Amino acid sequence: MDKTWDSPVPLSDVRADLFKGLAHPARIQILEILSAAESEPVSSLRTRTGLEASNLSQHLGVLRRNHLITASRRDGQLYYQLACPEVEGLLTAARLLLQTLLETTRHHLRQASSEREEEVPPEQVDRDIDSMEPQSQDRPLQATG
């Protein structure tokens, strides 16, 4: 338990809620876009994500309620930005973790293929693993039902 946490709600519950708030590809894409810019107008977020305005608004609301982003109005336009640099750090940590997991999986698959009588060509292992890699963040998201 974190000794600096002074709340009746367990810190593990608060952390779980934070990760639930991140648990959608659209929200990760929004955070990635905002991490690459100082701020971004909502119109640009809509274009870059490919989300309908109402769907984008819902995702932005979840991110705001989790204190991951903030909004400001300039020249009559609504802009969003990351609430603090630690959000970008969290995204970086997630990328590094995924890269490590991918490399570990690649190593285990190569090791398993070399132990079999019927050798699987390394190119096939690489193709199989590449198909498991995360999708590009630049591709517009499809609406889910």
C-alpha cells in the first residue's frame, strides 16, 4: 500500500478505474495525438480519429473525468491537451512494455520452432508475430456497436 495515499478508497481501486478509462482504442489514439502536440482543436481530433462527433465527445468526457486531459477555449474553438506530462510517460511505458512482450513472444516462438523436428522458417515466425503487432495509430477508428 502506498503510504502517501490518504483516502477511504483503496489505491488499487483508483488505479483500476484509471486503466478502465484508458481501455478503448479511441481513447488511446486521442492521447497519442495529444502527446504529439501542445494542444489540438476538437475539429482536428474528429478528423484524425474518424469518429463521429457524439462518439468523440463521449471518449473525451471519459478522459476528462479521469483527469488525463483538459480543455480550453481559444478564438471560439475548443482545444484539448494532456493534463500533465505523466500521461505521456504512461503512454511511453505502455509502448515499452508492449515492445518487451513482443520481443519475448518472438524469442519463445523461435525457440519453440527450433525445438520441433519440422523447422519453421524464421521469416514465417516474423510474419506470424508481425500480424500480432498493434495497429497503426494513424488509421481512423471504426465505430463499434
